[in-house]
Amino acid sequence: MRNEIQKKENVFANRNFRLVFLGALVSELGALLYSFAVSFYILEISGNNAFLQGLYLALCGAAMLIFTPVGGVLGDRMSKAKIMYVCDFMKGSVIILATVLMLIFREPGAHIVILFVLGVFGNAVSGVFNPAAGALFPHIVAEDQLQQANSYFTMKSSMESILGVILAGILYAALPIHVLFFFVGACFVASGISEMLICYDFTPSDEHLTLRLALRDMGEGISYLKTKKAILALLSSILFINFFFSPVTANFLPFFIKTDLASAPSYLFDSVLTPELWSSVFSVCIGVSSLLGAAILSARPQADKCGRKVSRYLCGVAAVMIGLTVSYTVFVEYAGRVNAFLIAFSLGCVLIGFLISCINIPVTTAIMRIVDRDKLSKVNSIISIGSQGMIPIASVLAGAVLGGFGSTALLAACSLGFTVTAILMLTNKHIKEL
């Protein structure tokens, strides 16, 4: 009998996907190196000023939020590939310029000002870049390959977490900061060159883009999103999930490494690992387990519904966060056993990495399938604003809590808030439609 079931072609056979993948591989490596270096460098030159670090994160997040609607409007009216490579060229050029300025003005105060300006500008450009990049896949990838494409991108990010953060820790310890930043700028330029070669059918809008037209487009996007109750329920949940989760990685982790770990008389593998390299170890743990989750999903068929399963995975992340809070309180706060917490945090990262893959890939795929292509950039921008909207506030508050009450109070507040949000999402009647 003739076998009528044809083997699905691998998405890497698609030239456009390969170009997007290569460009993202290079630019995200640069972004990873940059974020790793900046987090520690600001603490280093400011005397472990957690509030200043939180303010930096808040301003960067606010810049991205302000410019994300612009990216949403442009992404549905212009070539998404062109937006991507122009943005990458801009980020690469400005980072290289900032590197030159840091060589000219060597005072710590001048470096802080340069980093703040660079961070705000870079995140503003990212706000334009992200909606277009997030809406490109449905235009270049077949619908039944969307989960595979998203899985491969998660695997790429996981591999960068495994290898890139190790490289980042080594380069941060071994190279002057300006050399590291110059390399980051070159990564963005190389990514832009790859993205210039992407070709897909695109029909530009006949209407001349004006502020009034842009506001109308955003209004249409909001009106359209109101008809998608499941996505709205997801959006409201993600708003608070990110609010309570982001301070753990962005505020607590660098502060823990620069204070508890760096000041400890000894710690696990201190003969081969600097305190900053322990941050790489945590990222590797997340990357390995995330890679495993993405590899599993890349070989599985796309599910029609994922809402309930995703909600249960989020409850799993909440349980891990509670466990890490208890571990820090018992091992570090009261017993001073830094090594025990390093082991506990590493195991927690393994669990979180796997669960995040099982959450992000199905959700991203579902949104790409549900939303109309000509509205996907605007919807992505609205989702991005909603999901990232409270992170700047969270960064500032987390910095203040760290400075005033310490790490235990921050972890406890984040764990409690995340748990309540995950439970509310699990019980939401619209989530099951996703």
C-alpha cells in the first residue's frame, strides 16, 4: 500500500529561516555578552549600588515600552526584514561609538552616564525591532512548521545560555570592558548583514504614515485584541508574572553574587570559578534544561490548545521560586552556608529552564496561529507592552527593597506574588481556549 503520510520537511530547508536564525544567533550572543557585562560593571564602579542598578534597568525598560508601539505600527506597514537589519545596524554603530567615548572619558561617573544613555537608546531601538521580528515567522514559515521554528529558536537561545554566558564570564574577567563592548557592537552589525538577505512577499501600504494614522492603527490593534479573550487573559497574567519574576534574575542574582558570594571566605569551586562565573553556571543550568524541553517540543506535533497545560507549568515555576526563597533564608540568611544555596539555586535553575521552554514555545506558536498576519506586529507590540509594562517599576522597587530590607524580603515578595498570579491564571475560564 502506498504510504500517504509524507515526512514533514525540516524548517532549516527554508533559506529565509536560516538567515533569520543566523542573524539572531549572532545578535543575541552580543546582547547576552552586553547584559552580562553591564549588570556587573555598574555594580563594580558604583560600589554595589543596587538602587542605581535598578534605576538603569527601569529606564531601559521604559524606553523599550515607549517605542514598542512604534515598532508595532511600522512592522505591519513596512518590510519586517528591513526594520530588523536597520535596527541592528543602529545598535551596533551606537555601541561602538559608546565604546570609543568610554576610552576617551575614563572616570567611573562618565562611564555610568554613557551606559545609561546607551541602555536607553538600545532598548528604544529594540522596542521597534521586536514586534517586527516576532511577526516575521508566519510570512516565511509554513503554519505546520511554526512550533518547530519556535523550538529551534529556543534551542538556539539555550545553547547561547550554555556557551555564551561561560564566554561572557571569561571575557568579562579577562578583557577590558571596552574590548568586550566593541565585540558586542560587531555582533549586531554582522546580524544586520545576514538580515539584509531575507526575501519574502511584501506589499507596502499605499497610505502615507502619519501620527494620526499610527494612532489609528494602534487603536485597531487594541480593538482586534479585545475579540481574543484568551490572549487578553494571558496578557493580564504575564503582566504580573514578569513583574514578580524579573527582579529575581535582574536584581537579586547580581546583588547576591557581589555581596553574599564575593564576601564569603570560601565557596564551591572558588579555585576555578570567580563569583561572576557562578552567574554563568546558573545560566548554563537553565540553558541545558531549556534545550531539552525545546528539543522535545520540536519533534512533537502542534497542539490545538495549550492554555491549561501552560498554567500548570507556571504553578510549577511558582513552587520552585518558593523553594529557592526558603533555601536562601535557611542556608544564607541564618546559617551562612553559601555552598548549600549555590547547589539549591542550580537545581532550581534546571527545573525553571525546562518549564519555561514548555511555556514559551506553545504560547508563542498559539499566538502566531490565532492572530491575523496583517495585525500580528501590532498585537505583538501590545502584548510586549502589557507583559513588560511593570518591569521598570519592578526593577526600581526591587533595588529599593534590596537596599532597605535585603534579599530575603525581595525573594519572599516575588514568590508570593508569582504564586498568586499563577493560581489565578490556572482558574481563569478563558485560558483553556488558548
